[in-house]
Amino acid sequence: MPIPTPHISAKAGDFAQTVLMPGDPLRAKFIAETYFENPVLVNNVRGVQGHTGFYKGKRVSVMASGMGMPAIGIYSYELYNFYGVENIIRVGSAGSISKDLPLRSLVIAMSASTNSNFAAQYGMPGLIAPTASWNLVKKAAEQAERMGLVYKVGNILSSDTFYDDAGRTLEWGRMGALAVEMEAAALYLSAARAGKQALCVCTISDSLVTGEECTSEERQNTFTAMMELALEIAE
């Protein structure tokens, strides 16, 4: 497929080797305006903002993914396969399904269980285990230690259902899942298929265990530790 693609209007070379990928376009805009030197808007198709700039001398990009696995599946596929992006780091929010994860703590997702059928497209004779890239997991954990952050590394749940009618999300916690979000599994599968690297780092925005939650404005503008960690490990 030639570029621009149906979903990204950027030209060849507009994206850096590493792209941070929040779900929210306003969070992408916040990251670019807060942390980038000389940010340039390289995509705004459907309002899904993509920016490229410099962070401490490193060329880095940020682009929103929208919500859900179909959305991040499209954007990650096009970035990996048509724009030459090597690393995508999802920086998002997640709901805790562990009593040991307070609001604003971080989860570095080593793997992503899912109730989605996204992996069926690959036609594998079994179940694929969507897994992060070890290099990025290791770097993120080491950087979190240096920054003195509250974090856990482990499995998360990527769910297709935000409003869980069956009420079964918390059951994943019994199998060790730390938190629930809606994108990481598709990102990890897209990266595996393309031979590229991926990581999901999430900030706990609410707890399904305690009922606590952050406001939408707090989710957009105050999850800076996660953003800074991702920028520090960008390659």
C-alpha cells in the first residue's frame, strides 16, 4: 500500500523510529506540546493527531490510537508496515482489578490476555499469547526504578467490552491479571506479525475493586509519570 494510507496522511520519514501511542488525541497533543522541542503535526485524519519532535535530543513521535483493538490494530499495522516505525509504546489508562494497585500507579504489561477474536485472522492452530517486547519491558522497569515510581510488571486484560454485561472482568484477577484496558493485545499481535517491538504502560485511572476513579481531565493531563517514562526509554 502506498503512503499516505487511508488513515494516516503523513509522508515518508515523518514518523520517528519510536511512536508513543495514547488512546486520546488530546493526550497526544498534550505530550507533544509539553515535552517535544519543535513539534510538527504530521497527521490529523479523523482528528487522530500525530506529532513528531525532539525529546532530550532524541527524535520521537506521538500519535493517538483511538479506543479499542480494531482502532489500534489499524494504526499500528500502518505505522509498522508502511512508515518504518520500529517501536510503539502505548501510554494509556487502565482499571485496576487487583487490590494491590492504587490510583495513579503504573502497570508495565508483560503480556495481554484478551476476550477479543483479533488473533483469529492469523489462522494459528491454537491460542496466541500476546506478549510485549522484552527489551522494552526491561528498560521500562529499570527506568521506573530510577524514577522511584509505584509500578507492577505482569499480565493485563485487553477487553472488547467496557460495559461488562456479564460482570466477569474481576474474574481475570483470580488468574493474576493486574488491570483491564482495551488495546494492548492487538498492539502486541501487530508487532509480532511485523517483527517489530511493542510495549503497553498504563496508569491506573480507576479501580474495579474499590470503585475509586480519576476524572477525565485528570486522565488527560496528569498522568505525566507514565509519559516521561515512555519518553525516557524511546529508542
